Amino acid sequence: MARIVMKFGGTSMAGIERIRRVAQIVKQQADAGHEVAVVVSAMAGDTDRLVNFCREASSLYDAAEYDVVVASGEQVTSGLLAIALQSLGAKARSWLGWQMPIRTIEAHSKARIEAIDADALTASMKSGEIAIIPGFQGISQDGRITTLGRGGSDTSAVAIAAAVKADRCDIYTDVDGVYTTDPRIVTKARKLKTVTFEEMLELASVGAKVLQTRSVGLAMKENVRIQVLSSFTEDGAPSADDLPGTMIVSESEMEKEDMERQLITGIAHDKNESKITLTRVPDKPGAVANIFEPLAKAAINVDMIIQNVGREKGETDVTFTAPTSDLDRTMQVLEKAQESIGYNRLISDTNVAKISVVGVGMKSHAGVASTMFKSLADRGVNIQAITTSEIKVSVLIEEDYTELALRVLHTAYGLDAEDAA
Amino acid sequence: MARIVMKFGGTSMAGIERIRRVAQIVKQQADAGHEVAVVVSAMAGDTDRLVNFCREASSLYDAAEYDVVVASGEQVTSGLLAIALQSLGAKARSWLGWQMPIRTIEAHSKARIEAIDADALTASMKSGEIAIIPGFQGISQDGRITTLGRGGSDTSAVAIAAAVKADRCDIYTDVDGVYTTDPRIVTKARKLKTVTFEEMLELASVGAKVLQTRSVGLAMKENVRIQVLSSFTEDGAPSADDLPGTMIVSESEMEKEDMERQLITGIAHDKNESKITLTRVPDKPGAVANIFEPLAKAAINVDMIIQNVGREKGETDVTFTAPTSDLDRTMQVLEKAQESIGYNRLISDTNVAKISVVGVGMKSHAGVASTMFKSLADRGVNIQAITTSEIKVSVLIEEDYTELALRVLHTAYGLDAEDAA
């Protein structure tokens, strides 16, 4: 018998038929004797509908009132799932954010959870009642509804799991787990049995969009074991004991569970970065700071940075990457700062992709980066920039080579599934 | 300067364009220096959508979870109206039922308001902030969302008006006031300047569906002056000083305001009653009780009752009316009770209408009923049953004569508008 938090996203809650299906999956866990809390998203599309209402009402909408409006979507699905569970004969009730309460900071529309008073919730779960909790929302110190930002329901689920000391937080989504790489591109991609929090953070932040990054960070901090699995299996609901998804766990647990682990866990790609180059920047102390200080003030998230030796003495070329969604703002900031920086030309390039190999195994193994460089060079893929962390090596390449690079690296690191060879 | 509660129904809140229009009407009152609270319904159709979700999820839905789901409709419009008001430069915020709080009994989906803690609300209104309150909802003693039943927003508005000691409760609706009779039938119908609570209760209960009956009863108890007016005037929003609608006030205020008042205030009709006759019931003590006791147990609302002398000695015919929606159940109850009642035949007739003349003036004037009977007889309208109260005379007639009867009586009591003569 375990205590489990289950989280279902908007696609799983889209309409009464799917909510009934979710109720069956939840009831199966309760029937197995587990104590169950469920965190739900709004019906797919409903949050967009509500956000658009706010935008139509005023382009400068009040974030506190926006929260009142958009939080209603999860309120609806919470009540409906409780009704659907009751109709299957289960005991269930909804717990709205202000009822528990889930206390957050006052930053409306992008709040962070500060504390959850889970005493009543835990007592209710112990009594055999299934608790249904709307994701994405809480209550501020002054008693008003707050929301956690888009995708915040994953974070709600992990926070609830930490608060009730759950054995596991099951995130049901429209993929059935975390893969070694994007299976739509690499047919030999394998579903991972386990992945560490650190690996998942690196994979999530470079474009493997299975979980909200924030929720993984919180799970790592609170040591909440997450399982990613699909609510859309063909052969009925997955049972608690099948554990058919991917477990996201701490590194120490991983070592115990998976001795035969690969050097590299997964390969991610990200096409949403652009490359910006400033030519003939003065090669003197403070010159680089003149570039990145105004960008930091504009809250532009700079990623890879490379400084080349310039053609002329006393000059250098500086290249960096930033999200393509921020490219226009980045260019404006740098154009304004041309005089203080003193560069010659400003060049942007959206035709790039970042490829990252991730794995805790590389901590104790040399040669991961050189395998990457050599494999790509052998196939004529030019590397434009490189960054590394303890468990990750990323390279920037021309976007057109993305799929080729993923396939080459997947094979090079021995990740290819045997049965799909 | 006054303190005003304004209430807008679902048609007025149906979509952002209309919500913007409501914001303009509200801001006009605030700009005139008044302290303003606004009670809103959900967008027209939205409550039906949410109710249907609950019904689809389970025919035997839990009323507590139903309340969680359906209360979200008013939460959405409250936030949106606050945003729309802010975009016009007004200070505004939403106050959800649990925030104030509005305390109700625990009867989910049909709760009654017990107490409103309006201290924070009043302080906010005094500071010049417009308060937006979702109608139809409150919070139970155990901290769960309750709703007041369909149409409950009128009641919410009156309760808020009583709690903040408002000078007036303006109910904006899709008609522009209370008329002497249905203007779609009688072109000479006049809009009333004032009507008493008692008259409005009688008019509402016999089919003049402008306000929810409960809200009028509450207004009478708490002495809240109600104004009914339209949010859809062609020439811009009605101003506070025009008072273009109908005021619903106490009898003592009415006497001060309207010395030249007519004997009869209005004439209502109701086609939703059916006539049931039991023939040859034994004419002995307890016989009538045998008929109406089982109906009372089945919660069937019997209205007019007539007992005729039977053709045979020791026998009598009993006729009564009941809502047509309850007719099937009424017949079943009586068929089961045939033996204990001892009647001969059971006859039902849905082809009847109830016509009621209403007016506090008749308290001090004789001859109101005889005018009614004579006017109808002169035009060949047969009266099948009669009931009277202190301020009302109702007759049951054949349904086909409804429009004729309304026109005849409207003229007979001197209610016809002069300019439409």
C-alpha cells in the first residue's frame, strides 16, 4: 500500500468521456489499496479560452483578476472528476486551492508555492477518500486566488506529493515516458526506465518537453519520485504495479536500480535558439560586460557564448545564443548600445539548432565530448559553438542537420533499441 | 451621493462586448460619486453548459461538486468585469463568495444566505473601489462552495444590498421595468413607476417573470428598495437620476410617493396550471383531507380549490389546480388513493389560465372583484374558479380567452396608457 499523487493534463481531461476514463485509472489505484490524491489541469483549450477573454477585456489586464478568471478552468474539471469517481462508487471530493490552502507568493499569474497545509487533505486520504485538487492555483497571503503560470499543474502535483509525503507522483501525459531522444525523429529511440532529476532538468531545458522544468527542480529539492506515463494506453489503464512509464529519481536511487546504465542517458535538440554575432568588438577589459549587462537588464536569457580572436589586433568577434522569441528585443537592445560596446556589425542567424547529450554517467568517464565532435565531423556537420556542464555537452549546428545529428549520435553512444535495429 | 448595488443578468454579461457596455453603465454611477457594488450572473448559456457537464458525468451528481463546477461561471464574469472597469480607469476588484464571505446553509445547489460579513466590502466601497461580486453563490459552514439555485443572483444582489445598507438595488434585465400587464399581449400596457413588495410578489408568483420571487421576499423582509431597469436602452446607459425603470418599495413609501395611485396595479396571467376534478366524493368530514394529504406528501403545490354541491345527496365534486409540470404525478397520486378517497371519476384539463388582478389599493376599496366578474361576463368569459387574497383576485378561465380577458380587464380598471389609446 502506498500514498500516490496522480496528475492528469488538459488532453486527458478534455471532455466528459476522457474524464470518465481518468476516473477509471484513478479508481484502479484506490481499489489496489493506495491512498490517492489527484491533481488536474483544465480541459484542453479551456485555459486559452479564458486567457483570451482577459486579453479581449483589456490588453493591460490586472493579473489578480486574470487569476480569478483562468483558475476557474481547473475548478470545473476538479468537480467533474469527483462526480465521475463517485458514479463509479468511489469516495471522492474536490479541494480547491483556497480550501486546503495552497499558499503562494502574491506574484499573480506567475506565483510560486510557499507552503501547503495538508493536514485536512492527509486525514481525508487516510479515511479512504480520493482527493481531487485543481492544479495551477493557490491563494495569496491576502486571500486572493493566484496561479502558477502556464503548465503549473505539474508543479502543483509535485508540491502536493511533497506535502503529503507521497511515495510517488505519477504524471499522466500524452507521451508514455521519457525517451533517449525524440522518437518522431529517431525510430530507434528507446523509452527510459529511469532518469535522474539532474538529467531530466537538462533534457527538459533543452527541449524534451515532457515535464515543466520547475516541477523537476522542485521534485529534486523535495526528493519526490516522479513517474511519467500515458493515460492513453490501448490495452486499458496501466496498473500501479506495471510501472510502464519512466521513473525520475535521485542519483543515489538510480545507482541502486540501474547498474547496467549507459554512459549517455538521452540526446535533446532545441530549434528555438538564435545565434547573434558582434564583429570587431574592442578586445579590452569590460568590453564583454558592455554587451551582456544591457541584455541581463532586459531579462534576455543568453545561453552559449563564444569569443573568437579578431582579424585585427585589439579586436575580437563575440557570438552568443538567445531564445528566438527574444531575438527582436535582443537586436534592439544591442543596436541602442552600439556606441558603448563599440562593435562594427551585428549579425543574427535563426537557422541553428542546439544538440545536447545528457547523462550522469559522463561524470566518471572521459571522452564523451570527443566522441560527439568526431561523430559529427565524420558526417560533415560543422560545430558553431560548444557549452558543457557536469552532465551535459551541447553543440550549436546548422538547423538543417538536426535530424542527421540526432541519428548519428544516438548510434554513436550505443542508445539504439535492439528490436528496432 | 448614494450607495448602490447593481445587478446584471446573463444576457447583459454574454460576451466581452456586452461586459464592456456593463462596465460603462457601472462607471457612470461611480463617476456620479456613488459607492457601487455590482452583482453579476454567468454569461448566458454558460451555466447550462456547466450543468450539462455535471449531468453527463453522472445522472446522480453530488450537489457539493455540482456547486464547485457551476459557481465557476460567475467567477469568470466577475474577473472580466473588474478588468473591463479597470481599463476604463475605474478602481475595481472582484470579491468571491468565500472571500467576503457570504455564509449560507449547507443545502448544496439550493442554499439560502444566512449572513454576509460585509465589513471589508464596505470599507473597499468607501475607498472608492467598485466591488464586483459573483451572484448565485456562497460558502457553507464547512468551507465549501454553495449555490442558491437557478436565478439566485437576484437574491444575492438584494442580500448584498441589505448587508451594505444600500440606498437602492438596481436590477438590470432585458425588460425595462414592471408593466401593468404583459405588453406583448396588451399594447396599452403601461410601465409602472412604483410597485410594492407585496404586489410584486403576487405578480411574480402568477407569472410576471421579471424578478425571482425569493429576491422580492428578501427585499420586503430587509426593506431593500429595488429598481428594475434595462441594460439595453438605445440612447446610451440610463443615468442614476433618470430612474427610468420601476421602483419596488414598501407600502408606506409607496403611499408617500404615489398619491394618485390606481386601485389596481397590474394584471398577471399564468398558463402553467392545470385543473383537476374528482366527481362524487363522499360529502363527509375528512373526505377533502383524504384528497390533499397525499398530494402534500408528494410536494405538489395545489393552488385554487372549489367544492361544488353534488348532484346526489351526500356527494360532492372537488376541483383544484396544480402546476401542469406536476400533472402526471398528481394523477398518479390520486389514482392510487381512489379507494381511500372514494371518488367516481378523475378528470384533468390543461386548457385553463389563471388571471389575477393585483393592487394594494383594493385593501380599502370594495367592488374590485365584482368589476372583474362583470367585465368578464359581459364578454362571455366563463369563470371556472376564484381565489382571493388581501391584494389579489384570481380567476380560472378557459385558456383561449386569456388575451381577451387581459385586454378587457386592463381597460375596466382604467390602466390603459393614454398615448396608446
